[in-house]
Amino acid sequence: MEQIKLGTVTITRVWEYYGSVDMAPDAFFPETPKEVWDDSATWLTPHFLNSDTNSVRSAIQTWLLRSEGKTILVDTGVGNHKDRPYAPVWNRLETDFLANLARAGVEPEDVDIVINTHLHIDHVGWNTYLDGRRWVPTFPNATYLMPKDDFDFWNPANGHQPLLGRGNQNVFEDSVAPVHQAGQTLLWENRHHIDAGLRLDAAPGHTPGSSVLTLASGTDRAVFVGDMLHNPVQILEPDANSCFCEDPAGARATRRKVLGWAADNNALVIPAHLGGHGAVEVARDGSKFAIKGWAPFAPYTEQG
């Protein structure tokens, strides 16, 4: 299954990449105790961990929502043909993402709203495509919702020095600025209501403008959390950040707040990068959290 329905909202999982990110767990999540990985290795393998190479597995995917007659994309992955000199896994990637989107029944012209939960390299790539020698918006009729705090932080003109260093090099120029110059961005702050059942909220920590998308339709609840967590281990250890979090204390506070809300409201947690079944229900477990159940999305085939 690649599609579920929550209330009146249909959610479809659209694949771009799945496989190793060429990082060991202790490098990707340096604050996670080794014994947590050791104790969890059996169930993390193969969807979230390649135990043969001791590397983290991750999915790059877009969540396609159909809500109140609108076609909405949540995050747009890495993109094709993009120079990423400091991110070799993503450098000049070539995937069938647009064909996968078409198989889900959506052509670029059909998209009404694009949500970038934040402006990292692997969340904005398909915002644009290469038309001759120019980067142009992939979705010509869409409004691109971008957090203003992230837009300002990643704009090279503002001179910020991110923790990611050069890891986001070229991203603003080829995947953000062309959309803004085309007049298709809406830079929002604090909170933004998309429709009666979809709401964006600031959730800073991973980046200054990181956000979450909350879905409330009928009795169903879900929260799309972007990079608030990259791996299910962070549910068991909610204080464990990835190495890419700009504000470690803020990232921990956000993760605990959002996971607590999800546990208390029986909400499906939908991160950007989980392989396996893609999304998860959580429960409180003392001061931490536990996995209560998985969404019915079919796991991806192993790539490496």
C-alpha cells in the first residue's frame, strides 16, 4: 500500500531514494548511547540500519496530500542534476521522481501547494528543474510555502555560518531563489493555516525555521515532522539529536513537545526520511516514548 486516508485527506508516499546515507549511527546520532543501537539492531535492520556496513538507511520521499480539492506536496527531496560537492550521496542525482509522482496521478501542473518543512538540501530539490541552463519552478501553478526564518537563515546574502557548513552549498541558489524570483513563494512565520484540517507551525531546533504540518480531519490526527526525527531510535531516546541540528537544545524541546502531543492525541507521526512503513504511532513510556504501531505503507526494497 502506498496510500492511506485520514478523515477526508488522502496521503500518498512518493519515492525518490532509499538506501545508505554513508554514515555510521554514532556519527549520525552522536548523542545516542551505543547500547540503544545494540539493543535495537534486530528490529532496525534492514529498514533503518544496514548492520553489515554499520550505516544508517534513510528514505528520501515526498508526501502527497489531497485535501479540500487541493493537491499538496510535503517536501521535495533532492532533485536531479544538482551540484552537491559536499554531499556526495546526493551529487548530480538521477531518479525517476517525476515519473513516480505521475504514477500517483499527479503531473507538475496539477500541484497547488508545495510545503518545504525546512530548507535543507534533501527537502527542496524538486522545487526546481533544469530547463536548458536555467533552474525554473517544477510546479508552475503552485504556491511554495517556506518558513521565513529558514529563508533568511539560508540566504547567502545574510552571511550566517550554519552548523552544516558547506553541506547546503548551492541549495538556496538553485532550489529556493528561482522559485522566489518567479513570485511563487509565501514566506510564513509562526503559524499558517492551509485549510480547515491542515496547519503549519514553527518547530525550531533542527534549523531556525523548521516546521511541522498538523492534520486534523474527523477523528483522525497526524503530524508531518520533517527532520524532527530521522530514525525510530529518536522515539526511544527523544533527547538524541542528529549531527545536523543547528540548535541542539531547541531540537530536543521540539521533539519532546511534538511526540508528547502525538502520544496524547493518537496521532500518526510522519517523518521525512523513515524507510520501512514510513510512519509510526507512539506512546508515552515514562520520560521517553515507545513505538505503538506502524502505518500500513509497504516497505521500500533495499538499495544498499
